[in-house]
Amino acid sequence: MRHVVNTFLLASFVVGQCFAASDMKRLPEPLSLSAALAIAAEQNPEVMLAQARAQQAQADRDTVEVREHFQMRFDGGLGRREFNGREEENNTAYLVLQKQLYDFNRTGLSVAATEAQVAAQQALESLARSQYRLAVIDAYYAVLLADATYRVENEQLAIEYVNFDHAKDEVNVGKVSALALLALEELYQRTTIRRALAENAQRSTRAALAELLGYPNSLPEELDIPDNSALKKRTIPDVKVLQQQALERNAELQAANHLLTAAELKLQSAEQMRMPRIDASGRTGWHSHVDTLYEGRWRYDLTLTVPIIDGGLKASEVDKAKAELNRVRAQKAGLERQTRQAVLETALQLDTLKSRAGQVKVAGDYAEMVLDQSRTEYQFERKTDLGDSMVRATRAELELMKLERDRAVLWESLQKLLGTNL
């Protein structure tokens, strides 16, 4: 009993240590985008599902390949029987060999079809990894935008609080009406709600990023701002060239091409169902009454199987294979259309970023100049709108962050569509 208790306590301790180790797993601080992207994608459920499907396709291929391999088994048994009016032992021990010799390439076609399916699932696994990478970039910038939004609302709240508090004093001396005071309070309350929502967004976006990276118990506190200088220097090639590259290299389209090949091979295999098949088999071993059974110690057979009537099985299988082939063809055509359109729209959005970048830069420069002027006036104790200038500058930073997010996400989306590094 003591041994059982000690074993239970030891097991509980080990499990507890494992959970403790899991809880101690934390993200780097501060977290950079490169560090987030370096975290292995294998823990992502979508990537894991794609891997499992690729493994299943490989297992299906191996199952089909077995038909062409030698198969060996042992058949044996102990028994008794009645034979010619007497009771006797009926014991056997045989080693049996079997092999399919020729089936007019039906098995070869099936193997080739399953190999095409393996290639398709591997392409879809690559697509899942690209989608995961894009999701990480988007989630990372969502945190940065939530932080920038909170800074804007926090500074705006500070201004409105000062205005509201100052107006309360002036109400008593008749400089501000009760209606004007109520209007200022209403603005203050609205901004209070917006700041609360922005603060909640800071936590929710961090939780979403941590979950995506596989660190649900380690919410990142500080994130580095990515350096997008290399993205700014990129030029957009001709859209027709990009569309052609996407049709040739896009992972989803490659998977569709492999599935189309598999469907064509399955149709050819189905059309060979009525063809003959040649099998070889042999056995050697021992029987307790070989003489009685009129059999020797070994036997070899070469068998020819010729289907004559199959009740419509071949026609059914051929129709099913044709339907699948038509479905895959239609799916591929739809994917090609979607891919061309997606490449066009992404390229146009990247082109629009050039105009946006100029507008954001001008707005940022203007906000900085206004802020510098307000600071100077404040130092000389002149009337100034320093608070509003600070909010303007912070909003300019928010718009710049939105621009950088869009630039990073769009280039990554284009890379995913092209199925290659840019």
C-alpha cells in the first residue's frame, strides 16, 4: 500500500512539474516581429491539420503500393476431425507466399494517383504555413495599433478632463453656462468610454497574438516596432507577370494541379477494371495427414483471373471517377480566376500605398511643426493649444502605424499568392 501511495505521489509531482514548466514558458521581452515569426508553426492547429492530411495521404499511398509487394504469412492450426468413419488429428503448419504479377497497370495507376495526392497535401501544408505567417504579422501589428490608439484616446481624455475641470470653476463665477458645462462633460464621458475600449483592445490583441504563437499564458508586454525600410524600397512588377507567376507557383493551385492529375489517373485505373489479372502463390509446410489429403509438402500456383460479369461495377466506378475529375477541373478553374483577381487587387492596393505614404508623411511633418510651435509658445507663457497639438502628433503616429501594417500585410499576402519569396 505504501508503495502505491509513493508511486501516486511521485506521478503527481512529475505531472505538476510538467505543468509548471509549461506555465513558465514565456515569450521574449520585448518581443520583435522576427522573433515571433521564428517560432515554429508546428504548434498551430491549421498547420498540424495540414501535416496530418499529408501523413494520411502518404499512408494511403503505402497501402496501395503493398499490392505489388511479396506477401508472406503463416497458416497453422490444431484440430480433430471425423474422416472415413474414424476420428483423427487435423493439424497444419504452412508458410504461404503471394504476389500479384500483372494487372495491366491498374495498380501502377493507383499508386501514381496516390503519389499525386501526397504532393497535393504537401502543397497545402506549405500554404498553411504561409497563412500562419501572414496571421502572425497581422496579429503583431494589431497589438501595435491597439497601443497607438490607446495613446491617442488617453491624451484626448487628458485634454477634455482639463477643459471640463476648468469649466466647473468658471460656472461658479458665471463665465460658463450650465449647458456648456454639460456639453464638455458629455465629450469627456464619450472619450472615457473610447479609452476604456482601447485599453481592452490592448489586452485582447495581446491575448490573440500569444494564443497564435502557442504561448497562451505569456502575454507580451512590449513589442518592438518592425523595420520596414526594405519593404519601402520594393517596386511592384507588371501585374501580368505577377499573375503568371502566381498561376505557376501558387501553393493552392499547385495542390489543385496535383489533385487533377490524381483524378485523371483514377479514371484510367477505373477503365482498366475489366482487364485480367495474374497472381502467383505458393506454400510449403506440414499436415498431420498429408497422404489422406492427397497433397504434398509444397504447392505452387499461377492464377489468371478474367472478370466476365461485374453487375455494372466498372461503369459505376468510371462514372464516379469522371464526376470527380470534372469537380476538380471546375475547382481549379475557379482558383485560377480567384488568384488572378487577388494578385491584381493586392498590386493595386500596394500602388495606392505610395499616395497614402506621401499624405501620411506630410500630415506627420505638419503635426510635428505645429507641436514644436505650441511648445515654444507654451515656454513663453503665451496662449496655446499644446494639448491639441500633442493629440494631432499622436494621431499622425497612429496613421503611420496603419500604413506600415498595411504595407507589411499586403507584401506578405502577395508573397503567399505567388508562392515564392519576393
